[in-house]
Amino acid sequence: MQTQNLKNHGRLVAGYHYVTFLLLLLVLIGSIVNLVHSAPENVYSASLLLVLTIATILVAFYARVFALKAQDRAIRAEENFRHFIATGKQLDSRLKISQIIALRFAGDDEFVALTKKAANENMTAKDIKAAIQNWKGDYNRA
């Protein structure tokens, strides 16, 4: 596996991010065309197909959003525990979840100092990641 760094730490899963999105888009377009061109006696079934397509898109969207929220909570707990082990104190309450997520990539030798700097200077997640000298990759993702 390639060593992670600022430039390559993002992850896209082709089957989900590209194929699923494309298929859902095609089904949505097809169901709209079907509804527009349906005979009067078929409007109900064509409308139902469009509603089911929209429901499927919402399910796919919210499944992703809910999973990311759960992951964010786990990261916040892990990094709070990591900070507590290093300092005996919880993370600064001024830190936003996006900042905490960015801090998880900091190596142990710079984590505490970068945490203080991020809170004091209200650094963006992008700035935090750019400031990391010793990148700690996340290799446990699916």
C-alpha cells in the first residue's frame, strides 16, 4: 500500500462514487422521460417509478451521510483519548470536528503542539494538514 500524505490521503471508491451515482442519475433521467411520455392510463405507474427513484437516491445519500457522521464521532473520541493520554487533558473545546479530523493525521511527536496551534489560530482543516511534518496515515479504511 502506498504511503499516505497530504496529496493522496483522500479516498474514492469507484463502485460507489462513480458507478452508483451514474446509475442513479440514468434511472432518474429515464423515469422522468417515462413520466413525460407516458399515456394517460400509465401516469400513475410512471409517477410511482419516479418517486421510487427519488427515494432510492435519498437512501443512497443519507446512508453515506450517516456513515460519515458516525465515523466523525469515532475520530473525535479517538483523538480526544489520544490527546488525554499525551497531556492528561481533553481536547480544546474550541476545535471543530473538521479540525479534529485533520489533526488525526499528525504524528504523535507534533500532535499536541499542532492541536494547541489549531485551537489558538483557528486553523482550517486544510491548513492543519499542510502544517503536518510527520504524516500518520490511516490504513484501516475499507
